[in-house]
Amino acid sequence: MKPRVSIIMGSVSDLPVLEKAAKTLCDFEIPFEMHALSAHRTPAEVEDFARNAQPRGIEVIIAAAGMAAHLPGVIAAMTTLPVIGVPVKSSLEGVDALLAIVQMPPGIPVATVGINAAQNAAILAAQIIATGDPAVSEKLKTYKEDLKTKIVSANEELKSIKFPFKTN
């Protein structure tokens, strides 16, 4: 099995957040790899990874970082692959990481999801892959239909909850 997505974290302390991305990619049966790389502590390794990801068959990169959060942007500067940034809540409630990832200069885009929103990053990666993979596209359609079904069911359950002034 060859990886199609790379999940990159600035530190293994980010793993609890990125496990959601890993689980979601497993649900969609998309092979992935995981690495810890630091834009500040291992810049040469980050460059090597970014420049060699596409030749190795990687289609999308999910890069997570907290605090200064340079990792997604540094990777995006060195590859033409789509990079999805996941700001990790580590200081300032993650707002510092969010702003660092989303405020990229022209020409170096990083698609950015919400703070700690690794699941959404994996879904976005699956959507990118689905543009050329009908099997992944079908899994996404089923996933979205399941989301709809859950909300319809929740509304049915809410009908049975009684409050003195509830009108529905």
C-alpha cells in the first residue's frame, strides 16, 4: 500500500489532534503516512520531505502546527501539492496558530481548517482525491448522506422531549 496523503505534525504532542484525521482517512480507505517534522528544528528534513512528496505518490499534505505554526506554509512554499493546514490549540487558544497558517502571502496558499479540526482536514483531503477517484467520491457521498440522516433522526428525537413552553 502506497500513501496518498501525508499527515505532518510539528511535534508528536499534536498526535491526539491528528488521530482524528488518521481515523477519517481509514474510514475512506485512503492510505496515509505520518511524520513529525519541525519547520524550526528540522528545516532540512522538512525541505527534503516537501520536495520529494509528489514523486513518492503523495497527493495531499495535511500539516498541523501550533504556536508560530510555520510548518504548513513552509511545506506549501516547496511543493505544488495541495497543503491543508490544521492549527493546533497550544497557546492563545490556538488563534495564533490559526492566523499564522491562514495569513499566507500571495502565491503560497494553504487551505486552512478550524483549530484542532483534523477531521475536516481529512475530509477535505478525501474531497481533493475524489476529483480523480470515483471510489472515494462514492464514499464521500455516503458519508454526507449519513450526516443528513443523523440530523433528521436528531430532530425526531427532539420531538419527544417535552417542556412546558415548547411548541413543537
